[in-house]
Amino acid sequence: MSTAGQPGAATRTGVSTPGASTSGQGGASTTTVTSGTSGLPNHSATGARATARRVKLTVSRVDPWSVMKMSFLVSVAIGIAGVVLMAVLWLILSGMGVFADINRTVDSVVGNSGSKFDLMDYIGFGRVVSLSIVIGVIDVILMTAIATLGAFLYNVCSSLVGGLQLTLTDD
């Protein structure tokens, strides 16, 4: 008995039920489940407590294009966070006087050899930020390529062994 056409019936879309198979775009399955007016499953008149519904699903294919887009965005966010992290760390160390202490220590060890050693020539703020930006860009390229390649490899392995099986529980 279907309540989809009756007034007051609640309809939920996108809920998968065991044994139901409909195909949507891209191989994803979507079914429509209808229930009573409250939107909850109907129970018997004795008031029995509903048990959790378990659904067994298989991830049979991963779209490489969507993996590439997501991995690009995540790696850009990680790259920006890395640049900010290096800038803040450099500013904290500089504010604490660590670089000045290292310069004094190197001067006392080397002595007066005529040339003045300055640590800031090697690890100045501009150099550190520039290097972290270069590393971030390389990281974005590598992480995007590796994630996309991983999606292709997952699809090949999934076609051979059937994919990753998940059991989901509805509380």
C-alpha cells in the first residue's frame, strides 16, 4: 500500500533500502521511501521499539574528476596553512630573539676572522616565506596528481575484487 499520493504523507528521497535498486546519474542508487504522516516508520499497535536498520553498501567506483577537484581544493588549503604556519613560526622565533642568539653564538665560535656572519642572510623572513610558497605549490601539484592516480587505481582494483564494502546503520 503506497501513501505517496495521499495528503499528509511524508516522502524522503535519497534513502537506500535493502533490496531496492534504482539507478541514478553516475551509478549512484536513489530510492524514495514513503511513510506515515509523522515521517517515521509505522510501528505495530503494541508499541514495539524500532530496531536499527543496517544497509550493506559497496563503493564500486570513484569518479577521478571529482577526486581531482576535491584534492586540489584540500591541497590548496593545506598549502596556504603551511605558508601561514611558517610565517607565524618565523615571527615567534624572531620575537623571542632566537636568531640573534644564534648570531652571537656563531660569532663567538668563529671569532674575528674578518667576515661578519649574519644568519638573516640565509633565513630572512622573505626567503622563508618564498620557500614555503614554492613548497606549497609543489605540494598542491603532487597531492592532486597522487589523489587522481589513486582514484584510477582504486577503480581498476575495484573492478577486479568488487570494491570496498561498508555496512551503515540507521539509528
